[in-house]
Amino acid sequence: MPRRPAVYVACILGRIKLTFISHMKNALVMVAATVFLAGCGATTMTRSGPRAASRDPNCDFDILTAYPAGYAEIAGIDIEPGVNTAFTTLPDLKRHIRPYVCEVGGDVAVARANGSGMYIKATVLKQLPGRSAPPPRANAASSGGCQYDSQCKGDRVCEAGRCVTPG
């Protein structure tokens, strides 16, 4: 007995529907994974310049926004902003990068912010041997305040280490 065309159509439509649902599930899994991973952020460090001995994992170091004289670059730290890695203050950044700076034996980290005011890079420096450069002075930036207007968000300006609205 020959099969009826309606049965063939139902089979074909059923397969198309199952294939479509399978592809949609895969697409939703990919979207969910992308959103999840985008929120994670990552921090990487690349060594450069002369090697230095590691320091205690909780070592103290200065964090600046300008390069001091008498220091050599020994590493670069890249921070991909995410849920736990979006830093807008120097003290928060310092806490996050401390293990990296101490691992490479750094004395100073110079922070770099993006256009949104998030710190996304830091350069780790080591004082050059035989150089009598004074240690970096504590400034408003190393205590968590601003040093330049460009470190303040929007139309705010830096006054006495604090971002304030002008006028």
C-alpha cells in the first residue's frame, strides 16, 4: 500500500522542527557562555627588561600614574575589565595587581586608565642598581585620589587630590 503524501510532509516538518530546536539550543548555550565569560575578565602579565628576584607575595610597592626617573621596566600587566576586574580607583587596582608586582620583584607600578576611567594596564618598574634616584614621593594618586583632570570622570576636575565638579 503506497504511503500518503501527508505522512511524508509530517515527517519532513517534524525533522525540520527538531533540527531548528537543536540549533536554537546550541545558539542559546553559545550566547550564555559568551555572556558568562565576558563578565569574568582576565589579568595577564608579560615580563620585560632585566630580571629581578621575586619578593614576598604581600610586598609593598608604590602605584603611580607617571613614570619616575631611575627605574627600568620589568613587566607589563594587562587587565581585561569584567565583573571582578573593573578598577576605577588606584587602591583597588593595587590590591589586584599586588601578586603580579611582587612575583617579578617590582618596586613601582605605573597605572594606565582607558577613556572610561577604568585602569586596564600597569607597567611594573624596578629601581636601577647604582642609581641614586629618590623613591617616588607619595602623591594624591598613590593614596587613591587624582593627580590630573583626565583621571576624573565627565566634566569633573582634579583639585587637591579629589575629583570635584567645577564651579
